[in-house]
Amino acid sequence: MNNKQRLELETKGIQLSPEELVIYLQENNLDPQAEYRPQSATNKKNIYRSALAILESIANNPANLKSYKIDDMTISDFAESLMARIDQLDRKIRLLKDDDEIQNESNFFMLFQD
């Protein structure tokens, strides 16, 4: 699976052209045709950043956020759900460590006593 396919997996149901997906990936330092490496924290974090950028682009279009009434049903939860997903992805990205941070992390604890 390449990075472009992984981003499509993360943003299922959102229809974007292949060129748009490539731009989002390149803006987050990913080669769309490169192999997706699930063991790489940096790769995963950049996929999430690309998905977040896509969701933020959708949120920037006010036409998507208005309420619709079809028959007797109102569709107004889209904006709340979108913003909740944006917040969730943002938190996830902030908590994920890069490969460099994981590599430089120490696994032992020293306690000093006077």
C-alpha cells in the first residue's frame, strides 16, 4: 500500500481528485507513490496531518456546514461531527511522537536522594 492509498483509507467517503490527494500528501512531506510504512511514527503522523488538512478544507466551505431539511428530517449534525473529528485528529497528532523522538527516548528512570 502506498501513502496515497493509505490517505484514501483514512478519508473514506470524501471524494477528492488524485491530484488533490497528491498535493495534501506533498504538503506534509510524503511521497504519494512511496510505500506506506506503518511502523514509522513519522509516516503515520504525516498521514494524519494530511487527513486533518482535508477535513479543515471541507470545514472552510460554508455551503457544507448549513442545515438541510429533507422531507421531515433535518441534517444539521454534519458541522458538529466534522469539528469533532478535526479536534480528535488534532489531539491524536499532538500525542504521536516522531521517529526521532522515539529513538532519542530513554527507557530508564533515575531517582536521586540526598
